[in-house]
Amino acid sequence: MLQTWRWFGPLDPISMDDLLQAGVEGVVSALHHLPPGTVWPVAEIEKRQGEIASRRNGAASGLRWEVVESLPVSEAIKTRSGDFRAHLQAYRQSMRNLAECGLQIVCYNFMPILDWTRTDLRAPMAHGGTAMRFDLLEFAVFDLFILCRSGAAQDYPVAFAEQAEGLFKTMNDAQKTALQNNIVAGLPGANDNWTLDDIAALLQTYHGVTAEKLRANLIDFLNDIIPLAEELGLRFCCHPDDPPFSLLGLPRIMSSEADYAHVMDAVDSPANGITFCTGSLGVAEGFDAAGFVERLGSRIHFAHLRNTSRTQPSLPKRSSFYEAAHLEGNTDMAGVVAALMREQDKRKAAGRADWSIAMRPDHGQELLQDIGSGGMPGYPLIGRMRGLAELRGLMAAHHTPDN
């Protein structure tokens, strides 16, 4: 597999020099400074390619921008309301510009309002490092008593809501602000930096948008772009919901293997594919990660290899969890990597030009010099380098040449 690394651009404290020392083979990036619904100009794409191709001393890095993560889908497109037609036109032009610059793999997601969501960005671990964590009770505190979302009480059992109220009453103002910021104040590399009023207003735009409607909107979006992707030689891959269950009463529609199978069948094109994130999908109890690869592997264009561990408190089909070390969570990572390597063997035997699957270690724990370095939560240097080394070892155990 092609060993890649997510890089957030010039403001990312991790450099191309660091990536070379870590043994990275390619870079995953995006133009995070450009808001959803706008065109990515060729000049900006080429500028990012140049930044990736250069080391600090001006020498060539030998690295290339391999995967776009993400070309963001605006909320207007997701709801097919407001300026969505203009946003679609801009999206198509960005696709043309990416293809002109030689990019081929484009990751995106269809999560309403909130992207991946955590309640603690640096939860202490027993080994002395930190990891991102999602605590369902803390999220209920935010939903019920900080955001005060209309209808939120219907989403939690009475006893659980009472527990959340008790926790809320013990929190001081600084703790409440920290929880709010962790959830809504913007994600690493994202453009969004929302207030509670912004979230409330965005929730109104989803009024009446059921899971069935949102799924239909996703399929309409794919029907809008996939013919052009085929023409341009682009491969699109949808990232799963993270976590894989409803938040803030909003539908989430890419949370399971069945969800992916439905969308792959509905828009049956090699250009319509999957970002296989083992950490996101693996939060759901009973998720069969290796089986997912066996059944849908031909449509996987990109893999996020990370692990999560389910914890308490939990509710039916909703669980707390933290970002585990890559080989230590609920997902059998050795089985997953073996399945992906077998998928590559199948592709090579079939003569597919895209036989090599791009992967990256995702959401590492903060370890050693990562701690206190001020890096982006979830994207530390040493924690991800440990993950990449562990994944590389699993890959090496598969002895097929050229893999």
C-alpha cells in the first residue's frame, strides 16, 4: 500500500523533512483556507503541490500530493437548498482543476454540520500520553444544557439525561467553555469556527431532512459529479460518519457496511468509491472490518487505518470511545491489513492500474515530545509515526512482491 500522511499546509508544524525521516511515500492535503462552495483555482492547487515537493532548504522532497482530503461538500449541497446549484458548479470546476494538476483521488464526507466529533481532544492515557476521546454523557451535557437544542430530551433516556444534568451542575464556566470548544469550535485544518448561534441556525436548515432524504441527496450529488469524475479520471471516496450514529438529532447515513453497499449499488461506477476508515466504522459494536474489505474492497480508493476502543457510558447503538493505539483497539488491524493486501493482489491479477491502495495512519496519540508541543489534536508527529511503523510491520508480513 502507498504510505501517506495528512499534512495541513504551511501552518502545519510538521514539515516535509519530518515526513521523509518517517518514511512517508506520499502526502494527503487540501486547500483548507478556501471555504466550501468556492472554486479551487489551479494556481492554489499548484502552490500546494510546490509546498509538498520542497524541503526547508529548498531541495526537492521527492513527495507528491497523492490524495485530496477533502474537497468539502457544502451544507447547501447536502440539504439541496439555498445556493446549492452554484456550489455544485464550483465543485465541478474544482474537479476539473484538480484533474488538470494531476490529482486523481478525492476524499469527501456527507456528515451534517459536524465533521468528526470529540468531547476531549487530549484525554490523559495510563501511559502518560494523551488521546482524543468521545464521552457520550459529556456530549449529552453539551446538547441538553449548553446548546439547549430543541427536542434534545427526546434523544436520551430520562435517567441518562438526569445524569447529564448532574454532571453539568458540577462543571465550572471554564469546563463548559472547553467542552463547547472541543465540539464546535473548528476541527484541525477546517474553515469552520462556529458559535452556538451558528449551530442553532444550521440545525434549522436540516428541519425535515430525514435519513432517507439525506441519503437521496447524497445519491443526487453523486449523480451530479460521478459522470464528470469518470471523464476526468478522478476517483471519489466517501468517508464514514464519525462517530457512526446520530448527533444533535441529525441523520447520519454512512455509518455501516449496509450504508456503503446501498450507495455503491445506487451509483455503480468505479469512480464512486469508499474511504475505508477503520476507526470510525469500528466504533459500532460488531463491525466486521476484514469482511467489509472482502465484500466491498474493489471500491476502496483510500484507507484510514486507526483504532478506537469503546468505553462507558453507552446507550444502545451509541458508545463512548477513545482513540486507541493502532494495534490495540476494537478493530483487528492485522486482519484488516491482510485483507487489504489480498485486495491489492486481486487488483494486480485483474490488471487494474489503481491496484495500490493509498493508506495513512490516522489520529495518533500524543507521545513523548508530542506532549505540550502545540500540535493539532489527533495529528501528532510521534504518535502517528508509531502507528505508521506498526502498520508497515503488518504490511511487511504479507510477502507478495511489489506490495
